Amino acid sequence: MASVLFSLAIGLHATLALAGSDACLDLRNNPTVTIDSGPVMGTVTPIPNSDVKVEKYLGIPFAKPPPRFSPPEPIEAWAPATLNATEHGPYCYENYLKDETYQSVKYLFPRPPGVEDEDCLNINVWTKTSKPEELKPVMLWMFGGSFQYGTGSSPLYDGTNFAANQDVVLVTYNYRTNVFGFPNAPEIPDDDVNLGFLDSRLALDWVRRNIKSFGGDPEKVTIFGNSAGAGIVDSLILAPPDPLPFRAAILQSATATFTENAGNSAKSRGAIWKLLLKALRCPEAGAEALECIRKKPASEIQETVQNNKMPFTAVSGVKTWPAQGRQWRLNSTEARSAIARVPVLVGSTADEGQTFLARSNNATAEDYLKGLASNTISDKIAGEILAYYPIGYPGIRSEWDQKARISGEYWFNTPAWGLANDSASVGIPAWNYLYNATYFEPALYEGSGAFHASELQPLFGTYSRENGTNGGKEHEAVSKAMQKAWADFAKDPYRGPGWEQTPVYGVFGFGDDGKQGFGTSKLEGFVLRLKFWLSLFDLMSKS
């Protein structure tokens, strides 16, 4: 079946993209590049009020249509046909769990236009039109979404503005998520269970092999990602491919690989898989179970996972995600290192927890704290923690805000700070940033602040500019400052993004009101709380 699907897919690409066909007559002047699979035709976007033009190549397949629950394989050649890469390709099946938190995320990050399909492993490239004497730095984006949803073809990640402003080659891609990317099945070998990670490694290999055709330098690749995407970035640092296909990394709201129990362990995985097998009326285990679920329609699997709130996620303690990642980083030296000792830019947003704490959460702050840390926090320690988050402190107007700030600093701010601090402690160049601006449109809700992922609109320059809304010139200034910092880091990772290394923070949305552009600070009060949380992490890991 897989071979039939692959033949059909290649035939379809060739049929739609044959040079000189009727479908392409109006595209003959479009830019064309040649990669190892064959010619690729893109489009050109003129940038208003300038002479700049950006070429974009969308939906380029980098893998064969993957058989369900199987590792990806490189795409075969379509030459001599020319691939029409003027529109985004299919995106992977997503899992928006039917609860309040995920539905609010779906509102903020809706599915893009296009087709949802298992044949979704495609890549997008944006590059400024030019004949450069030197190849450009490359930035490969890894989207977030709790390993449940997301796509590189989201309008949120359109690379036109970034590539035009910073003269880098910007790349996004799709990887499989939820049960299709992280099936947690005991029947699947440990090395193959994190399929989404394997998809990402193949996309990175595609960049290494082909990006020169788009004006990019394969020796100057920076990988960057948000949330779960930052987890993939760190998994590549902790278990790097050989030869190393990147030279720097940016981790935005990184959390997934900092603690040893961040994901499902290789030893304990399988419980949620068994629930899915039962719901789909498949055998309970073995090869028959895998064969049964492989035959089910993808839409039926998706609906079952969503309706039963099954959050399939990455498995730790395997080749692609080492369980001892933090210790490996702390043990790293220039002479001997299991990890990639590349410069890192690491940060988070000021109000991370506003995205994930359900509005219906009516627990007291003390009870919430105890549940957050698996009931290992005593009444005394809970009181000490709450003293760090008094109602009336900037951004904390109520007990609900207390819980949201605690949640964000526990799950995101502390791991981000800890990762940068650990890196610096072993001589790896590390920079911190904090996003504190409040321009995202639409807002999560009134007063949601700089919530998780709210930095993405200004970073990519994809915020609304209609009628001067969404922050106007202030938002534009923050956007340009972020883009320049990220690009400067990619262009010269050892020189950095434009401010001092850790413990200094570059703050976007400086000041308590988040409206003062860019500034730098050691954020002593903020870091004091993070140090407290880190000491609790260490205590809990020993209990």
C-alpha cells in the first residue's frame, strides 16, 4: 500500500508540475532552483515600499509518504519534472484535545488552509532574491504545540518578513505529532518511537544537502523552536547527528528536556496506547494490534484520540531523547562531550502560565501548588512559595494570576533559565532573553499579558498592521529588535544577539507595562524565584 501511495504522490507532483504544462503556463517566469530530487519552482513576493523581493518555495516533500508508525525515508527524485512549489503542501493530523485549555489554544493557532494528510512531510523556504557573493546564514524553525498539533505551513510562521528584513534563508517544515508522531507503542522499537524527532532529523539533513541551492550556507545553520519545538532543538543538542548539521540553537520557552521526567519514559510507555487500542476495538497487544490500528482510517484515530483526551507525547530514555540530558550537559567539557557544544540563546515569556491554566480552575493557590509538584510540597514550603507571588505584584491581580504565574515559572521560565545557566557553567556561550510585550492579536483574554507563544507574531512579523492596531509603531519596534537579535545570533553565534551573556537578560517589552521597547537587566527578583524553583526541582528529583 505504501509503494502505491508513493507512486501516486510522485505521479501527482509530476502531473501538476511538468514544465510547460497548461497548469504552469502563467508561471514560466517564476524562480526555479535545482535540488537533489529535481527542479523546484517557487514564487516571488515584492516587499511594499522597497526594492526587496523574497522568493518562497512551499510544500517541497523531503520524505516519501511515511507508512503509519514507521520512520521517514528520503524522498526519491522527481526529475526531469519540475515540482510546483507555489502553495503549501498538506499538513499532518493534529490533536486538539476537547478541553478548555486546548480549545483556547486552537482559537489562537487555528489549522491553516489546506489538506490534513499523513503524507505531510514537506518543507518551506524563504530567501531574499539576490545574487549574493556569500551564502546566507540559514534558520530552521521547529514549531511547538505540546507534540499534539502544529504545522510549519501556519500563516503565523510565514518567513517573508523575516527573510526580507534580515537577509537570512528561513526554513519551516512539518513533523508528525500526537499518536501519528509519538505512538508510545511497546511494539515499536525504542529507537523509532519518537517519529516526530526522526522527521525533524531528516528535515535537517535535507537542509544540509539542499539549502545551498536557495542561497543558504549549509555550514551556517541555526535551529530554533518554541515550546515543544524547543524540545526538539534540545534533543538535537543532547543527541546530535554526526556530522553535526547546525552550529547554533535558539530555544524559546524550552521545557521538555530539562527534567528527567519531562516525557513518558521508555520503561513506562504503553498505557495510553492500550487505551487507544481498546477504543478502536483492536487486539490488546502484539503485531496484531499494530496491524489493526494501521488499517484504521486516520480520521477515526484522530477523532478517538481527541474525544478521549489522549495526549500522546515524546518518549524519553531512548536514542533521540536521552533521559539524563541535563546531567550530560553539566558533565560536558571541551575535551569530552556527549552533547553538541553550540552557542545557545534561551528564553521565555513573562506570563507563560496564562495559556495553560484553565479559567475554570477554582483550586486555592496552595492546593494548586501541591498538585503541581505531585504533592511533594509541604504547607511550610507552599507558604514560602506564595510569599514570592503576592497579590498586587505587577501582573498578579488575583489568586488566579498567582496560580498562572507560578505555573509559568515552574514549567517554562525556570527550565529556560536553568538550561542557559547550566550551559554557561560548562563554558558553552549562552544568552538569556525575556519577552514581556503584550501585542498579540487576538489576545488570549483581557489581561493575559505576555502569554506562552505570544512572541511569535512579532518574531516572524506576521502581526496585523490594519488601521494601526496591535501596538502600532511600538509593536513594529519590538518586532524589528527581535528579528535583528535572532538573525545577529545566527550570523555570528559567538558574538551573540547584541547583549551580554548570561546572567544578563535581553528584555523585549521593557518595564512593568511592557511598552518600553528593548532593554537589558539581570532581573534579580525574577531570577531569585527561578533559583528557588530549581532547588525544588533538584530536591524532587532525589525523592
